[in-house]
Amino acid sequence: MTLERCSECDEPTGRAGVHDDSLFLETPLDALGPYCLECYESVQEDICGLCGEGGADKVPHPHYWPNEERPTTDIVHALCEQEECRRAHAELTEDQLRAALESIRAR
């Protein structure tokens, strides 16, 4: 039997090493882990709601373009948010852009 080690700190997880017993973090893109309990609790706090990776560094902006993907967590990477905002903006028709800007002005 192999000793399961935390993917973050490399310490033993204290788990049996079977997926049902292990601590994994489910993200929009993948399952990350296994983690020891301490790393599992800390890594959940900085998962980007757009890409699913750790290290998110800001609260998402409050306004969105039509078809802009909304984050699934309360924090995002600034770069992910910027790229998604640009993508959604680039796909707007003139009418959609005009309507979106008018709705922002009305707030």
C-alpha cells in the first residue's frame, strides 16, 4: 500500500489513498488533489471562477456584456476576467453593444 501524499505540501494526507476517502477539489475544468485537510481548506479560498485554477486575485466586476461567462466562485484571476470580457465584447453586434451601453448608462 502506498502512502497518499498531499499534492500541495507533499505531506501524508492521513487518508487511505482511495478516491472515496481522499480530498479532491472539483473545479469547472478538473479534479485537483489529493490534499491534506489543511491544504484542502486553504486551496478552496483562491479558486478562479472562470478557469478553475488556484491563485485568483480579485473580486469579479459587477457588470457583464451579453454572453459574457459569469464566474462560478466569488474570486477570479484578473487576466481571466479581462480575457473573457474582451471575448464577449468582440462578439457583440452593433445593436447589442448599443443596448448594453444604454443599460449601463441608465443605472
